[in-house]
Amino acid sequence: MDTLLQNASSLFFNSSLSTTPKISRYQVRFSIPPNHKPRTRRRAFTLNMAHTPVTLLAVEQHKVIIPNKHGEKLVGILHESGSREIVILCHGFRSSKESNSLVNLAAALENARMSSFRFDFAGNGESDGSFQYGYYWREAEDLRAVIQHFHESNRGVSAIVGHSKGGGVVLLYASKYHDIKTVVNLSGRYDLKVGIEERLGKDHIERIRKDGFIDVTRSGNFEYRVTLESLMDRLDTNMHEACLQIDKECRVLTVHGSLDKVVPTDDAYEFAKIIPNHKLHIIEGADHSFTNHQDELASVVVNFIKETLHQDRSTAN
């Protein structure tokens, strides 16, 4: 039972990336990989057909736990769409695999019949470890552990996608390891020396040198601690120098919102200047998280990945 086809009135999906696309015809394909194990979770979604709701079991999801090189367990959700290739989705600062952008991108990739894996970096979400400010390179090593896990499972990684801090992480990964041909940077920061004062205050250097740390609070509630070591780790991470090391064969897409108030749009243009094989897409009116532009974000990202996969297959043939 390698492949099961279910047809309903000889219908097929249209090209919409909405979670409830308007369709007239559809076909659902379930591919069962060799030596598959029972899934722990399944995702159902509703399609509108002639104004009559139809619920279909579309894509299987299950939790995967991967140890990093420090022995910490990284927890993620594998969206199994039947493809051998997987897209890895990386969250941003103080976020998790459950962020709207990652969940919506996973759904859009499902519609395009591409498998994906969204996971929590160490110290975030469900993963082991304590939250650390900075540590971009350490998160790049978490990503390395995830990619190696899938390679050892005979799965290919077709693209890595990161939002905000995760955008920086996927670029750092590409600069050090040269095994991924498609990288997507969403709202990533080019100059890591910028944006610190907004969170830590104007006198943060003096305070942290005096006390050894700064506790960040919101509305009087503790959120996280910034140590001198973690602050210096961020300040010493040079995105410019790293991006110069990205292979020219590696295709990089940067997507940024024109109304991003967290990371200025100028950062996106700086990436475009120095990354050799780079495409830039500015979404007009979008904020840092693409709050009201999720459909456009998904369309741009999925189409870019599909184009690069087509290029790779054409070259292989």
C-alpha cells in the first residue's frame, strides 16, 4: 500500500494557498514512506465545495525529538506530505514553532505537497535548555543537528527558512555549512549591534558591566535575563562577514515588510548588496511578523522554493 489515491468527483486542488481554498475539483494523495511508524497526531482541514463543507484528512503530523550536540532535546512537528524532501522552518527571538508565520507556511507547503519540519531552538518552546539572549551561532548548530537527523534518515532538505532571529540563523548556517542550496530569510537583521538599546535601555552597557546581567521585564513581570557573555556573543556576531562566505550557488530569498518597525527595511537591502545569488521581495504594508499579509508571504516563499526545486531537477536531468 505504497500510495493511496482518493478521488471525489474527479476533482483537484486549485493554486490558492488559503487553508480553506475555494475549489471546484480536488484529488487527495496519501504517500506512505517505507518503514513508517504510527503517527501521533493528524491534521484535518475543511474545504468548501459548492458551498458544502467537506472535511478531509489531508496531511499527517507527528512530533519528532532530535538531540543537539549539547545533549538537549529539540522538539519539532513534522508535516508529512509524502515528499522525500523537507523544508526546515526556524522561529525568531522569544518565539517558537507555534508562531503564526511558521504554522501558516507549513500549511502552504502542505498544499504544495511539500513536507516541512518546524522546531523549537534550545531554551524555547518545548525544547530543553534555558533561554539565552544572542547565541545565533549556537542556534545555527541546533539547525545543523536537525538537518543531519533528516539526512541520516535518508531525507533531503530542500530549503531552510527562518523568521527574524531565525533569518539570521539560516544565513549563518549557509555561510558555514554548504549543503543547502535554498535559504529564505524573513525579516532578518543585518547589523546585530542595532536594536539592543530598545530592549535593554540606553545605559545597558554600564548596568551589565556593573551587575553582570540585566533582567528584562514587561509590565513588572520578569521575561528573561541578559548576561554580559550573551550580550557580547551577539555583538561579536558579524552578519556581513558571514554572508560573504555564502556560496554563489546557494540561492537566497529575503522577504521584508515595508512597515517593519522592529528591523528596518534597510537591512534587507544590505543583504541584497552582499549575498551573491540573492532575490529581494518587499511586501508593501507588512509589519515585522507579516501579521496581515500571511497569504502573500506564503505565496512568495512557496513559489521561490518550488522554482528552485524545478531548477535542481532540470539540472539533474
